[in-house]
Amino acid sequence: MNAIFGEYEWPIYTVTAVFFILTVSGIFFNSLIVIATVQTKSLHNSCNVLIAFCAVCDILHQTIPIFGLSAGSFAILSIGIDRFLSAFIPIMFYSAFQYYLMFAYTVDKEVICIPPEAFYDSAKTLWSISSCLVNLITVLVYSIVWIVLKRQKNIAQMSRIFRSLFIIMMVVVLGWSLTMAGVLVASMILKLQGMQMYFLHEAVGLFVNTSLALNYLVYYKTSSEYRYAFRRQIKGAAKFIGMEVFSSVRDDPTMS
């Protein structure tokens, strides 16, 4: 019986296995971020809700790519704008009404296995360029907020959570930038086709998919609020299976 993918069979299986591990890890850890946000009252504010929404977008990136693929970048930018408004116009920000808007649009088309291939012809180039612009604006917004928070010494709690966000932003933007650069080089300069394009997309896709799986670990390391929420999750899971971990749930942000 001939191999399904011919000479590319084992490379494709290897790439698929790596992406499967990253996908499962990303869905698992981002789901824990969403659950922690729902369960922890101290995380029920606009910034943390946007973080949870960003985690949902990252999950959708792994399961419904054509939506989550672009939503994640804009979610990261939305968090930066949220912190920008809270730092520059706090009174107006906290007293404003909240409006929620959702647009749904579906097209009856065949599913394409590689997310970038859902964009045809010039649409792929426009998507890549717009994603790069969003990342540049995101870095600019976060940098401005970082400078403002550094000067305002009386908002230590906001500075702590923003430090976590800044690290997440840099990891995600770096992953997206490397991925978008690879897509642009492949489509505009090298003009690759067929399996060559497939393998290049898979290679550059490793950067962004790895960054999506690291969010949980970064929040655990850099934020006492998320560390407290995650430790509660770990303790609850361990208790469920009959194990004993952590003599007490420490780093409770409400006790500091």
C-alpha cells in the first residue's frame, strides 16, 4: 500500500504531532485562565475579563481558526486600550456605561486545514499586513501605558497586573510578527506553492502557537492574583483525585 502523502508522509506526521501537542496545551491552559476568571471575584473587572476573552480567542484559534486567528490579535490590542483609558482618563473610564456588540457572519465554504490558506490572493497579503500593523499599534499602546504607570507610583496593583500583560503582549506579538513575516516572505518574495508553502506555514506557525500555550505560565509567574486563582484550581483538582498539594492557598491578593 502506497503512503498517503508519498515522500512527505513522515515530515507531515511529525509537524502534525508537534501542532497537536501545542494545540492541546493551548486549549487546556487558556481554559484554566477562563475558569479562574469566572471563579475569582478579584478578577471580575474589565481588564481581567478582556484577558479571559483573549484566552477564549486563543482557544478558538486552535479550534475554529478563521475566527480566532484574527480575534486574538485585536483582543490583545483591546486590553492595551483598556489600560490606556484607565490610566489617562480614569474617572470617565470607570463611570462610563458598558456596551456589548457582537457581529456574526458565516460563509458556506470548505474547511481549509492551514488557517492562512483561508485567505485567497491579495486577501492573504492584506491580512498579513493588517496583522503586522495591529501588532505595531499594540506595542505602541502598551509602551505608552507602561511609561505612564512608571510615573504614577500610587497605582501599584495596576502596575503589577500590567507587568504580566506587557510580558504576554511581547511574547504574543513576537510570535505573530515572526509568523506574519514568514507568510509575507513566502507569498510576496519566494512565491512558494504546494507542499513548500505548506511546510513554511507550519514552520512559522510554531511561533504563534507556542506563544498561545505560554499565557498560563506567564500569568502564574508574574501575577499574584492569577497565581492565587491557579493554585486554588490545582488544589481542587488534587483533592478530587485524592492528592494533597500546598499546605495552604497562599498569595491571596485579598490579604495583601
